[in-house]
Amino acid sequence: MATAGVTLPDLIGLLKLSLRNSVRACSGLRYDFYAPTDRYTVLVLYATLDHARAVIALAEAGAYSSIPIVTRTALDAYADIANLCDHPGYWEHLTVADVSKWKPLLERASQGDNPVLRAFSESEILPIGRRHNSQELKTLRARGIETLGIEARFERAGLTNEYESMYAILSAEAHNNVSNLQSRYIDWNDERAWITAQGEVSAHQHHCERPCTLTMGEIVIRSTEKVLRYFGHGVAVISEANTELERISAIALAEDADEPSDFDSLGPGT
């Protein structure tokens, strides 16, 4: 693995810069709170920025195994932002996905036999919630609005390549695929192999922390640009981060060309 070129501290710096630029952009957003597309777009962007904060904290703490999981969630959020900004009725698909999850959950809570759902079962507003979700789901489905699967959401957003590559790789981390776990926690030499001591990782592990942190920075930048343009704002506020992304991406690409590195496993492109 190449050790020169882009370091993890460089990438954390890019992500912090992207986050600062995006927070500044958010402070000047002009939108209609009562318009569902506007409201959902801002909410998903806010969630994306919290995912960025989580990646920074994980990277600085050396808790690298969780970084791909958070990055996967952020990539999912970017697909929603792209769809909200490009497809006026997309908010309805998010709504039907939401209520279709809550409806059966609240129905189970009403039965009163699941102790984990006791807080819901004993809530005074449970009947109100059940009526609201049932009626909204009925109304939306009567108009032909259905929940979109994850592949359909990425395809609609023009992110099929990302779904078939980055999202698949990140999902393997999120779902504890055994090949990923063995790569992370099994070490070996010429004579034998063994599971590492708890809290340690293999010297031969796949290193996703650098490409994931780079990808997270790009997700923040592209999401912010998308939202700014949707609301009719300029994108100069994010230009400093964009310039730094271009600089670091060029170094990473040169690093890949000179020597195989961890950037081969998950490069930018969101």
C-alpha cells in the first residue's frame, strides 16, 4: 500500500473544510418550510452533515471499521437529495416509505404483547398515530405512489454506477460480510494464520478509511451544491472545499497510477 501522497489527516482536513462550507451555506438557504420537497431536502442535507461529523469523530478516534457504515448511509442520503432536487414528486415516495414502516409497527404496539414496544403501547397518541399513518398510506397508494427500492432510487438519481460499486462495497461492511471480517481481524505469516487480539486489526486488512473519508467529503460538497442550485442560490460558498477536493483527488489518482493503494477499493465519484 502506498504511504506517500494523501494521508488520512489530509482527508479529515478536507472533510472538515467541506463541513464548514456547507454549514455556512445552510445559514443562507431560503426555502418554503411548508413545501414538502423543500423541507425534506433541508432535512436530508442536515442528516448528511451529521454523518460527516460522525466520520470525522471516528477517523480521529481510530475507529475505522465504522466509517464505511456511516459513509453508506450518507451515500444513500445523497441519492435522496439528488432525487428531491431533480424530481418534483419524489417527496411522496419518501413519505410512503415512512408511513409504510410505521403502520405495521404501531399495529404491533397496539397488541400490547411486545415489551420492547411498551412505550408506544402506553402512549396516549398511539390511536392518533395509527389513524394518521393508515390514512396517509391509503391516500398515497390510491394515487399509485409506492415505496422505491434502493436500486430504483439510485437509478432514478443517475447513480447506477455508484450503486453497483461503492454502495455494494459499503454494504458488505454494514452487513458484516465474513470476507470483510476476515480481512480485518485475521493476520498471518508464512507459517500460520490467527485472529488478532481484541481491539487490534490485521496488518493486511483492507483500508477503507481513506477512500471513505474522501468520498464523504465529496458527498457533502455535491449535496450542498445540489441543494444550493435547487433553491436558486450560487455555489461560491462551497468553492473552497471544491478546490481542495480537486487537488486531493488528483494526488489520489496519481498515487493509484504509481502504485496500487487503498484508493483502488473505493474511489470518489459520487
